[in-house]
Amino acid sequence: MSKKAVTLLVMFLTLGLFVAGCGDEETGSGDSGDGETVKFMHLWPEGSSAEHNRIVKDIIADFEEENDGVTIDLEVLSNEQYKDKLQVLSTSDELPDVGMTWAAGFMEPYVEGGKFASLDDIVEGDLEDTFVEGTTEAYSVDGTTYGLPLELNTANVFYNKTIFDEYGLEEPETYEEFQEVIQTLAENGETPIALGNKDRWTGSLWYMYFADRIAGPGALTEAIEGDGSFTSPELTQAAEEVQNLVDMDAFNSGFNGLSDEEAKSMFMNEQAAMYLIATWDLPNYTTNEDVPQEFRDSVGYFDFPTVEGEGDMDSYVGGPGVGLFVSENSEVKEEAKDFASFFVEQWGEKSVTEAGVIPASKVDPESLDLPDMYVEVLNDLNNASNITLFADVQMSSDAADVHLDQIQALFGNEITPEDFAEAHEEALSEEE
Amino acid sequence: MNKVMSNKWMIAIYILPALILIGILIFIPLILTAYYGLMDWDGIGTMEFIGLENYINAVQDVKFWDSAWHSSLLAVFSTLSLGVYLAISMILASKIKGSDLLRKIYLIPMLLSSVAIAQLWIKVFNPQNGVLNQLLLAIGVETPPNWLSDPDIVLYAIFIPILWQYAGFYILIYYAALKNIPESLIEAARIDGATPIQIAYKIKLPLIKGVVKVTVVLAIVGSLKYFDLIYVMTGGGPNGASEVMASYMYKLAFSTNDFGYGSAIGFLLLIITLIVTVIVRKLTADEEELQY
Amino acid sequence: MNRLGYLILYICLGLVALFQILPIIWLFLFSLKSNREIFAGSPFALPSEWRWENYLTVWEGGIGTYFWNSVWITVVSIILTSLLASMATFAITRMQWKLSKLVLGLFMVGLMIPIHSAIIPLFSMFLNVNLIDNPWSIVITYTAYNLPITMMILLGFYYTLPREIEEAAVIDGCSIHRMFFRIILPMTTPVLSTIVIINMIYNWNEFVFVNTFISSDGYKTLTVGIQNFIGQYMTDWGAIGATLIISLLPILLAFIFFSNKVVEGISSSAVKG
């Protein structure tokens, strides 16, 4: 080969790299003839969430059939990847036309940055009276709704009836009874409660319930919003009770290094008697065929007990999971809104009967063929006096990170309840 | 000779493709990172120029310096481990029976992705069912440690899989370097009556010195920006006890909507790495190298 | 060394080898278990029921396309990285020019960028040139991000190449290209095999870039296939294990092939030299 030929070859190779891609036709919105394309991103991959994934596909197919010329362009990512990608897309103003968002703290930066469209027209129009009371509020900023909630979860203590029966234990209704249960289990060498606090929000649930029972349903929210204080005696006591439980050996050892998934598996393998988790886990205890029938039959749940006679057992910690947003800068905003609205209408009953999701839209448990535990949970929801939104969801992401780290430190006995309260006040005051 | 080897055209042809590529794909993002560091930006809404505020905050940020300390510890341990890897490579590269098979087996774990390695070691470290604690219980340790949840231990516990993960990488490089030594040199020494240990020290080591220096830099740089297993196995916890610079940066930029501040941390990470590398290069430089 | 010494040495080497092979066995067993068994039982316990359906699940998840994408993206990136890195290292170590040290420094700085800092700038750059959701964005990113480390590894070897070779070549009237492609490259086969292995592992297992720059299913790679089994509240670990085993096989074969080249190279080039 001549010298020149090689030189040229090398240069073309380099240039070719850059040119190669540029020629390819653009995929994505707006290039499929005269029809409109709505880009939709969700986080239910086929492999892990088969039913969710199929329902979404069905809804899309129905929508496309009803709306001639509109195509839905779908991208599916897993949870973590979804969050990261949404942020990257947002920096370049490339958000999908319709996508999924979490409530409050996660959503606020997107709303303040003008990325999400107001959905008031839908919530007050086609979907009026569709949602369970209070769920759309979690997706509102300054009175405007930016998300259509799809799920509603509340946290409950699930327990293993077989283990409880073995030691003659019953569902506790007061904290004293609860402590006795823990003591009996611990003395008999059982792990009373499975906790995976590497994920941090898991521990937060415990603190939140103590806060709710001791300081009253509104106290934590007020403290987060600056109308109350974490340093109040009641909220400090809530933190103290968390450490009391830890000192009683209520939780499995090494919980700060275990993921929720590992803790769940302890519960599901009958290595722990109780497990505090939200109702998204219901399929595992009812319909999931991969879990042995025997185990599913042995699981019950109870509401978090009252503490020192205080507290309302109809008050829950929970909140909507994901909801739909419509991008403010979408070129097909009308179609996107139509799709989001259509999605929610179809989602409600299908999601609970086929995928075991507790939807944020109202469903009538009596009219559907559902496992008993679902009916019970849905009835609880109807009778709920209050649902306090998960603290880490309520807070801005900065404050949430402090909260979650402090939870780990509190459970790890690295700090005192007073330090815990101070750290929260400090983090929240920086927000102002 | 010199004329041919200093032809500007030729130099350009050989160096420019690589240089242009990293210029566009690495240096532009790098400059942008430094630039985003000057902004108050959540990575979503509009940016606001705030000068050096992020950098000043970072310098006073205890969490940042803790994470930098953790990263530095990892760098020290990684560098020290190179000695072990080198010794193993020397054994594998010597002409003992079965060395070829052994080498392949030794390097297999490096093919695993971080997802697999993380899952494996989570199972090793599990406080109840974990392989390690079962073993400790069996030999009579009454309260084996909670490897990943004890803030005093977690950092060192998580170094083990990281060092293990990279063993193959360095062994492979050392092995290739050792195989590059002309057999005649070693043969001559052997005839002169040198023992295997003497050959290793007096002949092999000096000959692969350049490669060793490079691996020291790679180990330090790799450790200072290390992210994968820490993120999957502990997420930097509990309460920051295993946070390293890259995981802290990621947390700020992607989880807590402080993209501006996260970028500033990212840029400082680079500056720290750069300073350490320059110092190490200076310390290990010798005359021989200066000729080139 | 005496017999006892060798015996002890072999026992030690054997133990380490055993230790290194266990992860593969573990992963294989892992891929045949259900979530319950994976979390509860001993990692090395045999599955109570060999769930080959995990592999079926993975196969039906459309892994074929991902697989092919992984292969070609990895191969093209490796070729580009090896070639460009060899050329640049050759220019820096063997040619004489003033700025060589500075340029080398630039490549070393390239080694230090944390990838999470680079994602957002890269995304907007690719968006501007219309390379988002285009596999070539992945190829050039892999090439660029592996260049510095590849060059660092090559560097140590290029320094040790004897100068006489070039002198002889120049006296023979050999052009630079001829010298590089016909003499230098073949001489560096052992280290080239090493960097091929290292690049292969990096590219094959990478997912942050793919996940960010690619959105069409048709362009995604195997590591994204794993994401398919990670759910909002639940993860199918058995299927992930199966995906990991499937994706391990090709690089295991390639590794064994190139691993032999690490040894072969030197003897064959020594003959030529």
C-alpha cells in the first residue's frame, strides 16, 4: 500500500466516524407522515412487571384505535435508570410528551423549571371525581395539579400468623402489646421484625408512624412545612421510640447494610415475624404464584398500634406512588393530554384486578373479584382519617437526603433523638 | 532517521485522530463540568451564575472531605495491592507446569460485570445467611461483624470486592509485560546461577519498571474516581460511612437536584486526581524516562 | 526449589484458583433459582428446582437483538480504540516533536474525568449533531473514553521497544506507515491482546452511556437487557442471573482466545525480528 493511500484511509476512518451517524434518519416525534406521535416513557419493564407492562400496551392499542393518526412511541426503563434519564432529558428540553413522575419533592423542580404542563383542565374536567380524595394534592404545586396519580399505597405491618400462633400472640392494638409481642419473639430466638435500612425510606416509615401516633396526624407535615418543629417534645419522643425498638432487638441484625429486598426475603422465608411495608407488596401475599400458597395464607396485616393511648389507627403513612405528567414543551400537548386522561380512565379497575395495584382512582371493591386482603385494604382506605405522605417524598430532595441519612444514623444509635431533630431543623431552614 | 521521525505531517496523522476524539468527547464535557460548577442549577430548570460559590462550599463541605478521605484510602490500598498482583503475575509467567491454565482461571472473575460482583459480595457479607459470617460462626466467633452496616467496618469491607475485582486487570498487564522480556536475558542469568527470586528482583522488575509505574497511576486514578460497587452495595451508607467522591458527586447531581454543586465536586475530583498523579509521577520519575 | 516448596506453591495456587472459579459456579446456580432461594439459601446450595425457564424468560425478552448490538458495538469500538491508541502512542513515544509531553498529559487528564460528570454535556452534544438514539454515539463514546487507559497501558510497552528496529527500518527506506503497520504493530501483539481483553470487558459491561443515549429497543445492548428485569418494587433476580450467564459466554470464549495471543505474540514476532 502506498503511503498516501494509508494516510487517506486513516483520515477517512476518523471522519467517517463523525459522519456515519449524522446521516441516519431521525427517529422519534413528528416524522410518521401526517399523523402525530406521542412519546411516552414508563418504568414497568416486561421482565419484572409483566402485568403492568401488558396493561399499558393494551391501553396504548385501544387509544391508537380510537384516535386515528396518533401513534404512541414507547420507551421502557427500570426505576433508577428512569430517574437518571428523565433528568438528563430535562437538561436538553427533551422530556417525553407523557411520562411518569413521583409526587411532591421529586416533581417540584420540574414544575418550577416549567417542564410539566398544568393538568387542571383534566382533573376538573374529564377526570372529575375519578381520584381518591387527597391523591391529586400530592401532585399539586400552589394549587395547580401537574400529575395524574396512578397508585396509592399505605404502609401496614404484615405479620406471619404461623409464627404468631406458635407463641400465642395476637395482633397488637397498643404499643405496649406490640412491645410484648416483640419481647416474646426475641426471647424465643425469633427475629421479630425484618428491616432493610440500606434503602433508608424503610426506617423512615417507622419514625413516621411513631410521629403520627405520638404527635398527631398533622404534626410531621407541619414540621416539614415549617409550621411546626422537629424539636418538639412529641417528635423527639418519636425518634426516641425508634431507638427503644432497636435496643429491644426488635429488628434483624445488620439492618443498616441490608436492602429492603433482602429484608423482604427474610420475612417471606419465615425468618422474621413482622415486616412494615406499603401495599404495593400485596401481590406477594395474595396472588403471586411464585410464592408458596401456604406462606401467602399465613400472612395477615395490622394497622400500626396506638402509643400510650394516643393516636388514631385509621391514620396512615403512605401516598401515591407514580403519576403521569405531560410535558409543557410538548409539540403534541393536546394529544398527550388526551392520552394521559385516557390512560387514567382505563388504568383504575384493570390495574387492581390484573396487576394487583391499589390505584389512586376510585374503585368499588365490592363489585370486583378481589382477594380478601385487597378488599380489606381498600376498605381501610375508604375509612382513612388521614394519610401522611412519605416524608422523603414530601421533602425537597436535599432535605430528604438529610432526613434519610439521619434515619440511618438514628437506627444505628450513632446520634441522639435531639441530634436527629436538630439536623432536620437545620436542613429545612436552609431551604428558605 | 531524525528527519523521518520528526515529519510534522506524519506526527499529525498519527496523533490527531485520537486527540480530536478525546478533545470533543472528553475535554468539552470537562470544561462544561467546570462551567456548570459555577452555576446554581438543579439540572432541570434555569441556570443562575453564582461565581465560585459552589467551589467555596465544597472546600468547606465536611461530607466532601470525608468522601475524599475514603477515596484516598482506597487509592492507598489499591496501590499496595499491586505488589501482590505483581508477585502472582511473576509466578504465573514463570515456566511452571499448568501456569497457562491457572492464569486463565485467575482472570475469569474480571469478566463479570459489576452487577454480578455486587450481588455475589452482598451474599458473602450478609450478616445472617452470608458465607463469611457462617464461616466465622462455624469457627467459633460468637458475634461476627455486620460487615456492611457497621460504620467502622463498612469501608474496609467494601474495599475487598473492589480490590478483588481489579486483580485480574493488573495481573493481565503485568503478565503481558513479563512475557515481553526476552527469554535470553533470563536464561543468561540462570546460567550465571541466579535464583528465581534474584531473577525476579534484579532482572524482571527493572525491565518492567515502566509498566509498573503506569499501573500505579492507573490504580490511583481508578480509585479516586471509583463508583460502581460502592453505589450498588452500600449506596455510600450507612450515613455516609462508605461515601466516596464519585458516589457523593452522583448523589448530588442526580438524586438531590444539585447539579451545579455536583459538577463542582466532579471538577474538584479531577483536580485532586490530577495533583496526586503529578506528585506520584514526580516521585517515581528517573533519568531514564526523561530521555523520551 | 525443592519438591516440598513446589507442593506448597501448587496447593496455594490451586486454592486461589478454586476461589476464583467459585463465582462462576455461583452465578450459574443463581441463574437457575427463584428469588426466594437466591436470598434465603446458601449461595452454593443447588436449586431445589432447576428453573431453566429463567433462560426461556430471558430469551423471550428479546435478548437476540441486544446480543447482536453488544457484539458489533464492542468489536468496532475495540478496533477503533486499539488502532487510534497505538498510533497516538507510537507518535508520542517514537517520534520527535516538542509538544509530545504536553499531549501525553492531555490524554492522562482524559483518564480522570468521572463519567457521571460527562453524561449531561455529552447528551446535549449528541443531540445537537443528531446522534441521540444512534448506536454510533455509543461507539465513538466507548472509543474516546477507553483511549486514555489503553494508551497508558501501551505506553509502558512502547518505551521498551528497541530503537534499533526503527533505525534499521529507516535505513532500509521504509516509510513510517510501513514501519508502524508492518513492524511495530505485530511486535506489540501481546500488549494488543491485553488491551483488546480490557476494552472488551469495559465495552461489554457498560450501561450508563447506552442507557442515556439510546432509547429505541432495536439499538440497546445486553446490559440494558438486565434492566428489563428490575421492576419498580420487584426484581426478577433469576432472570438477571440467566442474562449474566448468557452475556458471559461470548466474552469468556474471546478472552480465552486473546489470552493465548498474549503469549504467542512475542514468540512469533521474535522470529520475524
